[in-house]
Amino acid sequence: MGASVEITVTINGTQHTNDVEPRTLLVQYIRDQVGLTGTNIGCDTSSCGACSVHMNGEAVKSCTVLAVQADGQDITTIEGMASEDGTLHPMQQAFMENHGLQCGYCTPGMVMAASSLVADNPEITEEEVRLGLEGNLCRCTGYHNIVKSVLAAASAD
Amino acid sequence: MIPAAFDYVRAESAEEAISLIGQHGDESKFIAGGHSLLPLMKLRLAQPSVLIDIGRLDDLSYIREDGDQVAIGALTKHCDVESSDTLKQHVPLLAHAAGHVGDPQVRRRGTIGGSIAHADPASDLPATTLALGATYVAQGPNGTREIAATDFYQTFFESSLADDEMLTEIRIPKMNGAGWSFQKFNRRAQDWAIVGVSAWVRGTESGVGLVNMASTPVLAAGVSSALAGGASASDAAEQASADADPQADLNASVEYRQHLAKVLTRRALEAASA
Amino acid sequence: MTVTEETTAASTRVIGQRLLRKEDPVLLTGEAVFTNDMKVPGALYMAVLRSPYAHANILSVDKAAAEAMPGVNAVYSGADLAELWANPMPCAWPVTEDMKNPAHYPIASDKVHYVGDGVAVVLADTDAIAHDAIEAIDVQYEALEAVIDLEDALSDRVVIHEDLGTNSSYTWPLLIEEEEGQVQRSLDDAAFSVNERYVQQRLIPMAMEPRAVVAVPQPFGGDMTLYTATQIPHVLKVMIAVTLGFPEHQLRVVAPAVGGGFGAKLNVYAEELLCLALAQKHGGPVRWNETRAENTVATTHGRGQIQNIELAADADGKLTAIRVRLIADMGGYLQLLTPGVPVLGAFLYAGVYDLPKAYDFSCTGVFTTMTPTDAYRGAGRPEATYAIERAMDALAREVGIDPLELRRRNFIATDKYPYEAFTGLVYDSADHDKAAVIAEEMVDYAGLREKQATQNVDGATKRLGVGVSTYFEMCGLAPSRVLASLNYSAGGWEAATVRILPTSKVQVVTGTSPHGQGHETAFSMIVADKLGIDPADVDVLHSDTTIAPLGMDTYGSRSMPVGGVAIGMACDQVIDKAKQIAAHQMEANADDLEFSGGVFSVAGSPDKEMPLAAIAFEAFTAHDLPDGLEPNLEAQVTYDPPNFSWPFGTHMCVVEVDTETGDVEVLKYAAVDDCGNQVNPMIVEGQVHGGVIQGMAQALFEGAAYDSHGNLQTTTLTEYLVPGAGDVPPISLGHSVTPSPTNDLGVKGVGEAGTIGSTPAVINAVVDALSGLGVTDVTMPASPQNVWNAIQSAQSNTSANGGQQ
């Protein structure tokens, strides 16, 4: 039982082909097999959002996706948000300019969730930001500056 | 936590999915978006030995008018239900409720069929579709059948779907301009409802579904018949707990749930009638 | 344009600027390495089997099935590993001479004392195999009765540690009276008095990063490096050496990027000792990480007190005496600071009020069969502030005056600072009225009271409430001699090295250990101002005991008032030394030299000047130094603060309570905090935001729930309600600046202040909203159920009393 399955996943523009046990979560695949540790694990119950990545351009919780479900899909992780020359993505830049992070552990998930929110709704309001980030928990910032960062990024575009 | 080990197969069609589940027996389960099933598997509360992935059956993702009903493919994602112009026009209560399931990341993966089949009385869509008089279409090795929502929910996480049946479609009567209200009372925005009320009113007709008030979603028939008999929203709402059997948990006692059900039902009826 | 793009000209002061953080880029791109991100080839994965019983004898541990699993390297019971421990796990704060401290080892051998207590350990090739294997270990227990209620624990009906004979670990008194019996007399003679009972519920700190450990033996010589998600690498190094008998000079402890601590990573944990001891035993790396569910039982909890507070006041509402009795929940064992946490608050139950010498405090710490408690943001001081601020509102209702007015009558007057309190502690500086005025304006206090009067009528569905909290915080831990008098086993100093490299870049070595607080940025700013350089040219080294050998780590809002001040002092010493070199080389008198913008010049000789950069190189080559002066340009300072520091402030919370559902909505939250001079206001604001929301979360959302068998029921983030962005309001910040006279920088520290001020402000607001219904208390968290219960019970009392409240 649990025979390995071959999957091919594009992550940050690079194609990866690996054998995985079916029970491997996408977040484990990304961290342990592909070696991209920017995406973090903060809970066991799909509550905290620290594992958020983009699948086919939209934020999903990679702890609640099996790696086998991501076969053939296009994934962007936090490591893929800045440009090749190191220029930060506007959301990353906005977080820095507005002190939207402290310990940084929830930050990759926040940036991925927030950038997806703003892409879907460029005219986003504060209320919509707060509700839109309901799936992402932070213990350090009290959210005040995270909200400020996301609104700043939305208006910068 | 890491789920227990299982085998994985991917179905290319509904027929293949049904054939596969018949083959692998009752230790196997369908997985679509996985946002009801995977959390259980990660806590090892569910340990299927085979997962049959139906998540790529794109032909089961659709929303279309069909006479006086709207037909929704079981694999339609919550975010698509939420943003559908057809539903906003003809079944706005459902579109609105879908926008309250989980959080945005969950809504991009979870499906309406998955949520219905999971039969969690604390979820929003079972009670909402029940209130709307939905019919669920199931496909099995012997063909398809229609199951009225009122006949579908048996108890916690158990529906009347046979082990070798798959939900393929949800059919909902058009609301035809009915007023509606969705009252989801929770501690945090991402939480399940402590108690929820999903209601529509058109004249003396109504449908009221209760979330998290029993081992299944509850159709508050007593409320609707009181309204039909001319009762005020307030008086009709007093019937809210009559058909319910709420449990106590960390968030609420039985008594508090019964009280909330009445308050939220009254508020829903008032809003839907306004 | 970012602030870093501005050139730091001679006259541009860096301190006070909202400098963007140096820490951010690697955190934003995912390059930062948290402990569980480390790639450690050849590491064995450790998993811990934890007791499912709160209180039980271990009868047998059958490892055979687990040992036989492929990929399993070793399985150990507590008995197997007993020989590894030179000493039991440390408690660094024996608060009284007769404090009872049960022996506590990293793995239990005979008996378990809480659900989560470790009973066996597996080492395996992968994390998955290790977790599969612990499920195959068969442990037989004889279940005993759980003890989860504090008053039940105090009664000794079921004694948890038989060898101690009692569940009471200690009783710590603080009785200060001008005349014997004054407190009781004042209570008896009081014009007004209140007698209040509050419960500080157990909290789970829930840092977003679960704990992780990697122990790596070095290639030769027996040296060991321990990477761990800790706030205290230095303290940990000493404690490990003592507990394992490991030679301290061969141990290196490193905290990689740490994802939040809040006190829960301020400890010596079983898994750290186990990984290190087993890495040594197996001759290879051993690593461990906890799942969130594991974190909820295996990482220390916060708070946990039953508080009884009595206030006596005269006819004007001026306090004449305070009496406090605490029962504090230790949990199943004493971890590093467990017994001392409630004692840290002992000095603050009179808050910001001018109390005569009539103070009677006593705290009894009791064992229970639950996860050990320890420090959690504020550690004893939020609990104290909660009690006095809630009691003051109760007193205001007795006296019949506005709660803010009552406080004003009692504030320690500004002109009395520095103020020697009845405890003998000297409060450095404050202006309570100023903070209160700012807060009043921010919420339009008078307008709110008017609105409240019209809104909170009989039958109103939504009732408006305003809650006030005026607080002190005692931080900047700490003067070592005071710690000695409290029986704390360590000191409170902090070390700093400032080193100007030959090519003029600056290295700062600090003994603090940041985990989100922005020390690298803030400390660079101090150095930039002192030395007249660009903060970008300063590198702050920390959290590695080989690179930063001296330190007392980060907790208790100490890093700026102790660590930052030490850095400032080291800069001063570097400048002094540089001055001597400059004077010598410029053939001038040291006293005639001025230092500004990084350049030494000679008063009256405009053509004679020498930049620090040049001096650094001269110090390196040592070609022409004054006699007796050592080469190189660095200074090391170890600073023992002469006093605690005392941030203060006023918080106001405005809520609307839906009386039909019990739902509380926070409409507005204003926090006015004074932490003295602010090095980086952006970072200060972030600390206040986070602290306020954490305190608000205690008030409205959180609570570790246990069933009668001692099972923790809130083991996930779906049950334990850390709020999200949609659940909390934006925070309005005001501030005043009352510099601390205790140190040259005038700083006080601010990491915990937000949490200390907020919880009582929120609950006071809820009670205020409902006081017209006869409600005088709401159990924390003020969940909809708890609020609704309070309303029901007040209404039934009212009707039982024939309508009288």
C-alpha cells in the first residue's frame, strides 16, 4: 500500500519530476523533496495559512493539497515572487515599507494570500483585506500593519 | 500530521470513478478538492486505503439554467459558486453562502459536491441547499438517481449515498425574487458557524435551514408553517429549535444554541422580508 | 523612497527615524532559515511518545514492535535514558527557601504528570517513520485521578507528587505595612471597599513557528552544536551543561531565525536535552520538530491564576490599602521560571496609584496535572494589571464616580518621579495624566459617555461600553542584586561589544536574542548615531554563543533598556579610545577634541581633523599608538542595570455588546504608551499593535480548555482561537515620551506593554456596557456564550431581588 506515483510539477518556472508517496502533502514535497523551505508549516488543521502558495496563479493552502493532486500544475512559492534580478514583488516591497512582518514566519503565506487577493480585486477595501486574510494567522503584528501593507500594494499597482 | 499511507488512482471520467470505487470497496473514498477529507486524514480520523481522485473531471464543473431550476455540477468550486452571475441572479442565497465557506484559499479548492457529500451539519451549504429545496443527483453502477435534500442527510458525516455512488449534480429551484438572509454566527471569521440560519421568504412561503443545530442540517419546517399561518417573524422564530437537537461543545451549550437559533432565525426572517 | 536611501549627514539623527528593517529581505523572500528548514544530511529524526493520561503510573514500556520497524534506529524508554542526566531539568527560580520542586527529567520513567509528558523516544531515518513507530510502542499505565481545578489542587485531596506530600509548591508573601495590622484596619474602616475574584485563564502562547531542535556533533574533539528555536541560547547553554554534565566550553548553542517566542521559547526543554544527549550517544545529528497539536501540550502555557483582590478607599475614593491572594497554576512540573512568573507581578497590584504602606500580597503556587506554565508575554504583570484595573472599575461603581476620574484621584503625581514606592522600588519616570488625556481625546471620552447614556436604555439590543486601563509595566529585566533578593538564579546584565574593523565597518556583538523584534535594525541605529556612520555599515551579531559568548538573552522587554544601553556604552568607550589615538596623532590634548559626524576635530584648529575610519585603520596597524594603548578599536561592556524600567500608559477600548447573542464588537481601540525615547517608532508601534491584539485575544477569544480527565481539548488552531485579521479592529496609537532617567538613551523597553494594558481595558469595556443590566463580571474569554451567561444570571438575580440591582 502507498506505492509511489511519479509526478511532474512546475515550481517557480522550473519543472520537477519526482516519485512521491501518495500521502505526501504538497507542502512537504515543496520543502523536503524540492528543497524550497520558504513555505512554512504552522498548524495541522488548515487554519493558519503559513503554507499558502499559488497554484495556477491563485493562493491555496499547500498543506491541504496532496502532491499527487499538483501533478501537471503550475506552482509559485515565495521564492518565486521576486524578479530574477532580485527586485521584490510589489507585495513584498509593501510589507517591508509598512512593517508588515516581525518574526517573518507567517509572512510567506501572507504575501502569497495577499497578492492573490489583490489580483482578484484591485480595488480592495480595508474590510475586504481583513476578511480576505481570514485564513492566515499572525501572532506578532496584530494585523494592523499587514492590512496597511496590502492596501499599499493594491494602490501602488 | 502526516496521513496514514494509501494508494492513489486518478479517474478520467465519472463512469471510471464509479467503476474504481466499486472495485476497491468501502475502504476507498473519492477526493475532489480535498478540503473536507484531507483535514480528517491528517488527524488520522479518516484512513481510507485508496483515494480515487475525481478532481479533474472538469465536465462536472458547471452552472447552468435548466428551466425553473439551476443545475450545478458537483465539482464546481466554492469560489465559482460565489461569483456566478447566473446564481447571483437566480439563487443569490446560495452564491452568498458559498462566499462564507472557510476562507479564500479553501474556496479555491473545495467543491460544492464535496461539501454536500461530506454531510457535516456544521457546514454552510448542506443547510442552505436544504432550505432551498435542492435535489441532488447521484450516479452509481446502475445509473443515476435524484435524491431530495430532505432525504439525503442521515447523521453526522453520513448521507444516503451508497458506497459506490458519486454526487454529480445539485439542482436548485430558482428563487424568483424571494428575499433572503444568511446569518452565520461564529467566533472568528474563518470558523464554522456556532449556529447558522439560511433563509428565504416570498410572501407566506419560506425555507429555513439551520446550521450546526443537530446531527444533520435542519429544515425548520415549524418556522415555515408558522409563517404560512400568518405568524410574525418573531413568533415564527420561536419554532426554530422545535425540529432541532443541538449538541454542546467548547463554543456553546445546548441552551445557548437553542436561544441563538431563535434570535438568528428571527433576524433572518426580518431581513428576508424587508 | 525608503529611509535608507537618505545619506546620513553629520546633522541627520538616526534614532527616532522609521528606518526600514534590515531583517526583512531574507524573511520576505523565504531565504531565512528557521530551525526546521535546516538541511542536515544523515540526521536521525526523533519523535516523542507522550502520555495520554494526565496522572498515571507507568507500568511497562514494550518497545519491540517499534524497534522491528524498518528505518527505526533506536527506541528508548525513560528508564533506558536515566543514566544520561547528571541533574534534573532546571528550575532557575526557587522563589522561597522551602519551595517544593519535584524531580523532573526529560523523559518520565515511573510516573507521568500531565497529558503530553514524554514517556519514550524513537530515532528513525525519516520524520514519517519516527511518527509511525511511536504509535507502535505499547505503554501500560495505571491511571490515577487528574487534578485540574486550582482550589481542588490546593486542598490536597489528590496529591500529585507523593514525595512532596502536598500540591502546594510555595507561598510567597509580600506584606508592607507602616504599622502592624494596617491593611486589615483599613479594610475594616474603609468608606468604600471592593472584594473581587477573577480568573486568569490558562493560555497557549501559539507562536506561529512550532519548536524545532537540531543537535550536531562536530567532526572531532567532542564539540556539539545545538540549533534550536529558542529565545535564550546563553541561558540554555549553561543549563544544558549542568543538566547533562556536558563540558560547557565544548557546547555551542545557536538560535537560527526564530518564528516568535512570547515567552514559550524561554525555557530549557526536554527535546533539546534529548536531541543533544542522543546525538552524543549515536555520534551523529539528531533532529526533532513538533506538530501544532504537540506544541499545545509540550510547550509551556501562560497565565493560570485565581485572583482575589480587595481595595480599601476613603470617602474620596483614595486607596488606603490593597490585599491580594493568588493561587497560581504551576502545572505538572516546575520548568525554568514557572514559580516566579506570578511573583514578578507581586509588585504591581497597586498599579499606577499612590498607595500608602498598606499592601498585603501572597501567592501560593500549586501543582496540577496539566502542561507546566511559564512566562507568556508580560509574565505576571498582565495578571497584576488586570486585577487592579478591574478592581478600580468595581471601586468606581461603589464610589459612584466615573472610572477615569477615580483613577485620576489616585495617580502617582508626575512631580513625585523618580518615585520610591511602598515596595522600595524606584519608578523611574511617568506622567499618567498626560497619557490619560491623550487617550481621552483619541476616543472622545466625554462624547462617548454621552452617547452611552442615550444608547444604553432598557431594552436596547446593542449596548455601548468604554473600558479604561491605566498601567505600569516593570521591565528591562533586571538589576542582578534585586534578582538575588528574589532568589532568581541568574543575573540581569547584558553584554555588548562594538568593534570598528580596519576598513571602518562596524560589528556589534550583542547578548540579546531577537525573534521578530528588529534588534539588528534598532541597534544599528544607536551605533549609527553614536559613531556618526550609516546604519547600513553596522552588522549586528547575535544568537550564537560562539560568536556572541556573553549574554542573558531576550525576554522581559529587556533588550533595548539593557542590551541597547550596553551597546551605547560600548560605543562611548570606543569613542574614548579613538579619541586618545586621535589626540596622539594630531598632537593635541584629548580634552580639546570634539567628536561629531564620525570625525574628531580640534577646537580652534579647523584644518586638524581625523575621521573614525582612519583611526580604525591606525588602531589595526598599531604603527603609532600612544604608550600603553592596546591595538584595535573595540570595546566590550557588561551592563548591569541599576533599576527596572517602567513604561506606562493608558488604553481605552470601546465595544458594542449585542445583548441578544452576547457578541462583542470592538468599535475602537486607543493605546497610549510611553516607553521613553523611541529608537525606531515604526518598530515600537509594531510591538504595541501585536501586544494589544494578544491581550485582546485573551479577553475575547482564547482559553486552554481541559476536561475532567486532564485532556487538553483545545489542541488545534480550529479550537484554540487565535484571532485573524477579520476578528480584530485597527489600533489607534498615541504616545508620550517620558525618557527614563536610568540610562543614557532614556529608553524603557516596549515588547510587553501592549499586552499588559489591553486585557483589562477590553473586559472593563464589556462590563461597562452591561453594568446597567446588573452585570459586574464576565468570565474570560468574554465569548458570546460567557457574555450571554453573565447577562442571564444578572437578569435572574435582578428579578429574584424584585427588580433591585
